[in-house]
Amino acid sequence: MSDQEEKYDRGSALSIFGSDRKEDFIALILALAVALYVYVSN
Amino acid sequence: MVYTQKSSALFIIGLAMLAIWYTADAGLLSGYIEHLGGEKYKYLPELITIPIYFGILSVVIGAWQWFGSHKEGHWDYYSSTVAGAMFILFIAMLVRWFVAPEVAVISTGMGEVGDTGKHLHKLLGLNYVVLGILAGIIVVNFFKVPEWAANGVRLSRLGLKTGVILLGTLYSAAELKNLGGLSIVMIGFFVLGSVGMVLWLGSRMKIPNSMGGVLSAGMGVCGVSATVASAPVVQAKSVEIAYTIGTILLWGVGCMFVFPIIGNLLGMSYVQFGAWAGTGILNSAQVAGAALAYQPDGIETLKVAEIFNITRVLVLPIIVLWLAVWYVRREENVTHQVNVGTVIFEKFPVFVIGFILMFALSTTGIFAPPNHYKGKFFGNTAETGFKDEKLLKGDQIATLQSESGSVQRADRKEALQRLIDNGKVMTIEDDDTLRGLANAKVMSKDANKILKGAHKAVRHTAKKVKAFRKWITWLFAFGLVGLGMQITVSSMRQAGGQPAVIGGIVGFIKAALSLVVVMMLISETI
């Protein structure tokens, strides 16, 4: 992984986000958006 | 740094998706679909819907990436991920719709393996999940991830986390109560046991305390997040974190492929396998991979496994506290004091709270009827969705009658008798009892099949729940193919010597012991 880490000046080799916390919040927002879509469209 | 590559790749992927949609929609694939199973081929509805949406999206953004001019900035950074995300999705589509069914056809043609009664693809779990991860591993290790896709591959963990949060919508309070109690006991025992064993082995093998501390959290709790959360309290160096993550990857990847094979050989029920995977496998993504590999066309196993996995994450604060006290006692030269509370607050995975939030939303009944259970509601009258042609036939009743003597438990005997008398399941309680009977495998395969048919006839999935299942399946498929693309030989080599040995010993004992406990304690569905 270390060889890949230098490839990005933002995020890490495993994520485009700067921190796990930020990735978690984005996942939460996405999940809420999907839930809203499912709720409205079904 | 400009991330968007001026490449035609995304545009071409979009055209390929549209070609799949067109050929399927126009019936040009009917011959091939016949070869893949004909009426049994269940992906046709997906083939004529999903590729058109993502195909159009890919063609539009692909044309812009190919012909547009790109400047450094947020838009460039985030939009550049689309190419990699579509690359992963395209691989997942090909594997799910064509490669996995083709493997099944070839394997079925080869006949059953020995006296196992199973075909090779079932035994090895060669379904779209395993083949998707393998495809990812092959791409990254043999061909390398193309430059234009590199940024998007880093979205795979986001897909898995979103999938886990959405999974919260599919549990009922009763399920969580039953599974929660069991998982707290098992996880409590195995997490504390593994952490203690790594620390003990570490001191016997004289590895540094910081290395032992961080490895114990990784092996005991939930892989990478626990490693990162515990690193500051034991003052672990970057190389020790890398060793730990390498060890978890090495062990977890092996488990992801081996667990489903053992589960198939032992004929484990979905609940048994889910509980075992959620306890014995280290990393959240690998737990999901193994659970979906075991049951690719349903999510019962995944649901059980994730409850165990989430219970494990909830133990994280206790482990961080334990390690903090342990480390301070053993190290005379602790260079700086770490605020344990701050570490827990900063590193605790928010997606677990998201899962709980979704579960809370689902218990209000907004996604499914209030009496839903396992995403389905009960109905055995015409008004509640029951069809008369689903009543048991005379030969089916005779089969159940002839085998009813093998059923020992009084509640199961009574529920079975009511089914025989009425030709359909009469109450939701009877349905649960009979499901338990089918999963316990007390009666013959034919009888269990009849029980499953009777169960399906009275369970109706709410439309919203069906939609959630689809979203979750695709988010996990996406995340797991991407996960495969992050499993490189070089990252696994980072496991190093002693950490890999300790990890291997503890991982093996944990997997073997949890298997024994699961087989002893769990005999049926919950």
C-alpha cells in the first residue's frame, strides 16, 4: 500500500476522503438519500 | 494535481453497458440466456434496467472526460472517481450476469463432487461474490488498475459502509433482540479472548508492546478500524500499523474463501454461518464477503453476520480502554499521555451509528408493514396475498405425514400437524416454528423443500424492502470487487514474520473455537 500512498495528494490508498470520519458521514448521507428514494418511489 | 485522465475508457464502458441493455431488451441474448438456465436465469429484469441508467451516465461523463479540459480542484477530484466506479460496476455486472452463471453451467455439467451431493461451484462457493473479488484481485495483481480508474477504486469502502448502514432497514425488533443477545455473549467471549491471547503470545515472543497492543485490537475487534483506533493509545509506529493491517488482510482474505467451503461441507444453516463468519473473520468487508459468498441470492446470512460484526465494533471502546491501561502499566517510558475518551470519540466508526439510525427508522414501520419479520409480512388469506394454487397438494401432505414421526419437539409437531390439516401455514408463529424445523434439517430434503414452499406462500415481501435488498446487493457487489482490487501481493507481504505467526495462531484458534461453539449453540433459524 505504501507505494500507492504517494500517488494521491488527498485521501489515502484506501479512500478518497481525508479521514474515516468523513467517509462515514458521506456513507450516512448516501444511505439516507437511498432510503428517501426508496420511500418515495415505492 | 489533476486527477481526471483524458481517456476514452469511461465512454467505451458506457457504450458496452448500453450494448448489454439493448441486446437483452431486444431479445438478442435469448439464446445465450437459454444456455445459462432459461427460465431459471433470474437476472433478466436487471439486464433490461440497470445498464441503461449507468450506460447513459458513463457515456455523458465519459465524453466530457475524453474531450473536455480539466483543471485542478474539488470538481476534478470527485468527478474523476466516476471512471473507476463504473469500471468496478461493469466488472460486477459481467460477473453477476454472465461469468457466475456460466461457471454454474460448466460445474453442473461436470456432475456432483463425490458423495457430497453438491456441484463444484456450490461446494467452493464460486458465485458472483467470490468471482467478483477474484476478478478484482486478478485485475490489480496481473494487469494493474488502469490510471484512469485508480481514483474511483478508492470508493469501494464507501460502497460497503453505505450497504451496512442500509442493512439496518431490514431488521425487525424481534430479530435484533434474538440475535443481539447471542452475539453479545459470543463476541464478548471471543473478542476479549483474542485480545488477551495476542497480548500473552506477544509478550512470550518478545515483540514490542506497541506492536502487540495494536495487533491484539486488530485481531480481536474489527480489523483495520480497530487497528487505527488503538494505535495512538499504544503509541504504535506506522510500520507496526502496516504489519497489523497486512496480517489482517492475509488472514481475512484466506477466511473469506475458506469459510464458505467449510460451511457448505458442514451443511451449516444461514444463521450458523452468519454467526461464525461474524465472529471468526476479522475485517468487516471480509465478513460481508464470506456471508454473501455463502448465500449470494439472499441476505439472511449477511444480516446475521453483520449483527455479530456490529456488536464487535461496539466493543471497541472497551478494548481501547483495556489497551490504554495495559500499555501504561507495562511501559516505563510512556512519552506522552493520551486522552482515551478523545481517541474513542474521534475514531469510533460513525457508520455503526448510521446502521442503528436506519434500524430505528425501520421499526417505525415506514418501510414495511408493521408486522413484518425478516423483511416480509404474513398473509394466508386471499385478502393478504395468499394464492389458492399454493395450497399443499395431496402427495406433499403425504410426504410430510410420513416423516412427521421424526420430529421430536412438541411445538414443531403441533405446527406441522396444523400445516398437514389445512394445507397452508395458519399463523405467523407456526411459520417461524416450521422454518426452524426446515433449517434444523430433521426431515428429508424433499420434506424440507415442501416446508420452504409453504413458508414462501404465506410470506410477502414489502415493495420497499425488495428495493432495499437490491440496493444493498449492488452496493456490496461494488464494494467487494473494489476490495479485491486493493488486495495486492505487496500489501499482504507487509504482514512480516512474528506478527503473521501470532495472527495466524490466534486467528486459527478463534475460527476453530467459534465454529465449535456455533455448531453446539445454534441449531436452527432464529
